Amino acid sequence: MPHQVSVTDSIALDVSAEDALAVLWDIQSLSLYEPKVDSAWIKPETDKKGTYSVTGRFAGWLWRGKFSYELNDHGFHSEMIQGTRGIKVNGGFVVKAERRDRCRITHYEHYEFPRWMSPLARLYLHWAMKKELHDLAEIIHNQVSV
């Protein structure tokens, strides 16, 4: 029987929401900040929707998956449409302006795992999300300062 694991975290950045969104909407850059992704191949269907295939490591295990994605005014949402049997994944980012030059990025991920995998996965996912938000913030700051 599958077990659900949800992880959510956020980070405040001293950049505009528009600057943060510009990086998040560039789905190709996913492998630069997502620690579970080594490479990504993007296949846009429209300017707002498409699919991407990824390869990477999840807590050291090689994995691959295919996701549908949709960009929206506040970030993006994606959902795994092909991947490891017994595992389901969806998640995304929401960017909210706090001031003209400050925003908060909230990242959420929802998983369905086999029950035996859930305790270890939960610990790994909390670590991975913190790293992901830290790396994303660094990329956004580097883009803004260019």
C-alpha cells in the first residue's frame, strides 16, 4: 500500500518576483538547482505547457522520469507521467511578491512511495529541498547581478 509524503519549504529573497519567475520558468535550468536531477530534456508544447524527461539520483539510487509541466503567473507545477513503478510525484513553486524588491518562493513536493521507503525518503527530501532552495536562490541572485 502506498504511503504519501509531502514536503514544503520557502525562502525569502531580496529580488523582485519577476526576476525569480524568470529563472523558474526556464525549465531547462532545473538540473542546476534540483539535487535529484542530473540532466533534463525539455519538450515544450506551448509557451506555457510541455513535458520534460530527467535522469538523476534519489538518495543515491539512479532514477529517470517524465513529467508534464505548466507555467503559471506565480511559478509552475509539474507531475510525473512516467517513472518508477509504485512511485508518484508532483510539485512546483509559487512566487509571491512581499515588496517591489522582495519575494518569497514556496516549493512543494508530494510523493507516493511504497510504505517501506517513506521514513528514509522523508529525511532525504527535507535535506534535498533545503539544498534546492539554497541553490535556486544563488542562481537567481547571480542572474539579477549580471
